[in-house]
Amino acid sequence: MGENLKDYRAQSPIAYAAQMKTPTLIMHDTGDARVTITQGYSLYHASRTTACPSSSSPTRGRPFSGDPVRAMDVDRRWVEWMDQYLK
């Protein structure tokens, strides 16, 4: 089991948070059972300690779940983020 945990940790973004330099938008689903909201917040806070421009944007439900309002909201957040950092 220890070997699996070591592999999992090596593949986790949080393991590299101290090296983050690229502006990062962390969009996470409050209902995701595999990647919990607390993991998203952990990555956000870890990236903030390195002065990496980052933003946490929790959503409720999957953005492509058939809800056009939610999909538009997610798209708007992505476009605003890209507009800010790709100039």
C-alpha cells in the first residue's frame, strides 16, 4: 500500500504546488466524489503561497451536464481568466 501512496503523491498537482508559476484557474465541482472540494482549495492555497496568480472557482454540478446556464457561467469564467492572462 505504501508504494501506491507514493505513486499517487508523485502524480498529484499538490506535490508540485511550490513550483507553480503559471497563472492557474482551479475550477472544481462541489459534488465531485473523486476530487473533493477540499483538495481544490488545498491546491489554491498552496499556489497562493508561491505568489502564483491563481483563482478558485467552485461550481455546483458538472459544467457539461446539460444545464445551459451552468455551461455559460463556466465558459464566462474561462474566457475572463484567459482574457486576463493571455494579453
